[in-house]
Amino acid sequence: MRDKKLLAGFLLGVGLCFVPALGYGEIKGWMIEKKAPIIHFLLLDATIRYLMRNPTNFLYVDLYYDEYGVYGTADRLPESLDTKDKIYVQVADTRGVFSCEPKKALLSEFKRQLELIYSFIEDVATDMDTDIVAIFFSREARPLGYFYQGKYHLWEE
């Protein structure tokens, strides 16, 4: 009996030695070393504010600052479009907003949606026509149109 109590006491003591160590975590150094540019934070904040203020009718929106001009080539935009040093906006239809729209109505819907999104990034982008390049996708992830230098264009297939 004494051996069982001694063993239980020993195991309890050893177990309690590890308990205080469980509460102390450590953040890995590589997670906090890199500093993000403030524009990345502001665009992420704008995306979250857009989603939170439009909980029932938002489209899927990604906002990027294209420092090197690579986002336009990744989405197969026409080669004449320069996305370098512009805010690149991807708008994907998740609610069927762009479906079954005639071409003229589709362009006005692009304009309405982009103006709504722009209202959240007015602090970052000084002029919508020169600072923003946007591409609009259908529900099936097919490109429908784009916005460049103040003009809305339908996708040419």
C-alpha cells in the first residue's frame, strides 16, 4: 500500500512539473520578422470592412497592390494593360449578380459594384480611373470584363 502511495505521489509530482510549462507559448521568430507594407494592411482592412458592411449581398473581392505588374499577366488580361503600381481588384460573382445580364446592363452592373468597392479604398487610391485595374469573373470563374483607365470593357472571347 505504501508503495502505491509513493508511486502515485512521485507520478503526481513529476506531472505537476510539466503543468506550468504548458501555459507559456513562444511565437516563432520567422512569423514576426518580415514587415508588411502599410498598403497591404489597408487593402486587407478595406476588404474586411466591405464584407462586414455588406453581409447579405457581397461579392468575393480581392484587393492587391501590384508593385511589379504581375497580376495582370496572371489573369490573362490584354497585354496592353499596365498594372504596375496600381491597385488590382478581382471581383468574383458568388451571388449570381452578373448572370443573365445583357451586355449593356452588365457594364452598368460592373460600374455599380466597383464604385461600391472603391468607396472602401478611397483613402488608399486617390483616383479611381488611374489607380485601379479590376477584373470581373462569373460564378464559373470565367472572366466577364475588366476596368482600366476609367473604362469598362467586356471580355472578348
